[in-house]
Amino acid sequence: MKQAFLRFISIFKRSKKSVCSICCQIYPDKQLTLVDEYAFCPQDLKLYNKLNWTAFLCVKSSPEEPENSVSIYKQQKKLITKNIPSFIKVDYQQNKNKIISTFTLFIPTNMIQKAFPAKFANK
Ligand SMILES: [Zn+2]
């Protein structure tokens, strides 16, 4: 699982550009800081350090079900349009011959309600 991650990083290294984990904008590598496996632009690095983060959504994806990961990235895009910062943690697990990826969406603890009001509406 580490290898998959390193391969992923090396692709970015060759291109000398990477994507900020929070705003998803592309920056030259020298403007990004790597913290806990994540790359952050200068502005979002401050956010990452300042805010408390809660794991809010978690999906598993396998080669047979890649669409699960697409949905979580769509959620992140939606949050960006609402000005709510978030980042996605990806873990890889090998299960027999299959690589299962777990995607976890983190959002600031104090913005959960703003991010997903429907989940807090009275039923
Ligand atoms: Zn950023």
C-alpha cells in the first residue's frame, strides 16, 4: 500500500507540480508543504494547522467499484463551492489480490452542520 502511494507521489514529483489537498488547485511543488502525507498551499497549510478536523464520510473503493471514490471527490468539489475546506485521506489495503482503497473526507468540526445541513434537519 505504501508503494502505491509512493508511485502516486513520484508521478507528481516528475511533473514538479502538485495539487493542494484542500483547495484542489495545482501549484508548483516549491509552493506546497507536505504535512502528514498531504500537500498544502501556503493559505491552506494555515487552515490545516488551525482547525480541528473530523472524519465525516468514509467510502471504500475497489477496482470493481471505482465510482465510490468519485462520489467523495464530488462531495469535496461541492464543499469548495460553499467555501468549506476539506481534504480526503486515502488508505490502501490489500485483500487477497485486490487493492481496496478507503477514502475519508475530513471537514472542520465546527463546519459540519453548515456543510451538510440536510443531515441535521428535523425528521
Ligand atoms: Zn490550497
